[in-house]
Amino acid sequence: MKPNFLFNWWQKQIFFSLAGLKITPLAFLAVFALFFWLFASWRHLKQDYEEERIISFSLISVLVFLFFSRLGFIILNFSSFQLDLKKWLDWQSFFGFNLWFGFLSFLFFAYFFSQKHNWFFFDTLEKLTFTLVQVFFLLFLGTFFSYPNFFSFLMILIISLVWLMANYFKNYRSFLWYPSGKVGFLFLATFGFASLFYTLTKNFIFGLDMIELTIGLLTTGFCLFKIYLLSGRKRSKL
């Protein structure tokens, strides 16, 4: 089974015991990340939207991410899974998710949910940008402590750098080259930077599946183009 985006190349799985149960640091931090996501989403969005809608959005978005990230992993490793549904559902023996498929599916869901319930799409994503970065940091951290290897360590460094860049991007309204100051820059810049940095780093160090490489470059290009449209610079030149 070839490497995927998030869970790769572990040599020995690490457990700790809790009440007689063997639990990996990844499982523990994934559960913690879930509750953190639910709470932080509610805290950041409660002033603008109904709490019931926020809870529905948060819960369904998790299910969408899990389903499509798992499906993406199966598609990219179809030679190992074939049409054996038992392998598809066997998360222990055939464990893996693909972050690209999961995160892009999350964005599509967020867009259609926003359209249906009259939410402001980019405003919602901007308010959740740091929460998303922190959730993925927890997942990468859990991956490293569960399956210590160079790849998972590299992912921690990348997401830490993305976190630092997000702290810089949050001041975008003071950027002279972004005169419009429109909402959306923080998320697009953070996501675009993360996509570019991950794609180039992983491709040059480990080699990247052609599908993932294409998705990464297209995602980065879309983010840059959308930032240009939001900036108002095109209109100012006319």
C-alpha cells in the first residue's frame, strides 16, 4: 500500500494504557481535536449564527471529512482494497486517510451549507482558520507520537510554519498590496501557503502521487487567483 498524505511509514505502533485499554496518542488527540473543533466552532460563530445550525455544521463537517478522506485513501490505494468492503471498513488492518480528499470535501460542504442557510462563506472560513490549523496540528502531533518517523516529524514542522504564517496573514487589512481589505484573505493565504509548502516539500523529499501533486498545485493556484480577485487591484487598474 503506497504512502498517503497523513499516515505513513511507521515502524512500531506506540500505545499507552488507560483503564486496561490500549490507546494510541493519535486516537487520544483525535478525540480531543474533535471536541476542540466542536467547541471552538461554536465559540467563533455563535455571535453571527444560530447555535443549532453551528452544531449541525460542526458535526456533519466531521463526518464529511472522515468519509471522503477514507474514500480518497481507498481510491489512491485501490490495488490493495479492490472491491472488498471488509477492507474498506477495517480501519485497524488497513488504516489510512487522505487529507486532500477530506479537506476539499469539507470546503464543498461548507460552501453548500453556507448557501443553504445564508451564511457568509469566506467569513465563516476566516473565523475558523486558526481552529482548523490547530486541529490539524493535534492530528499531526498524535501521528508523530503514535508512529514516530521523519515524515510525521516533517508534517509537524510544516503545520507549525503554517501557524506562524497565519499569525502574519491575520493583519492583512494593513497590507498595501491588498487595498480592498475583503474578508477571505486569511483563510485563502493560509490554505494556499500550506498547500504549496506541503506539495513542494513532499514531492522533492518523498515523491508525490500525480493526483495529489495536481490537486496541490491547482489548489495553490486557485487560492492565489481568488486573493487577486478579492484584492480589488484588477478594478483599480481599469
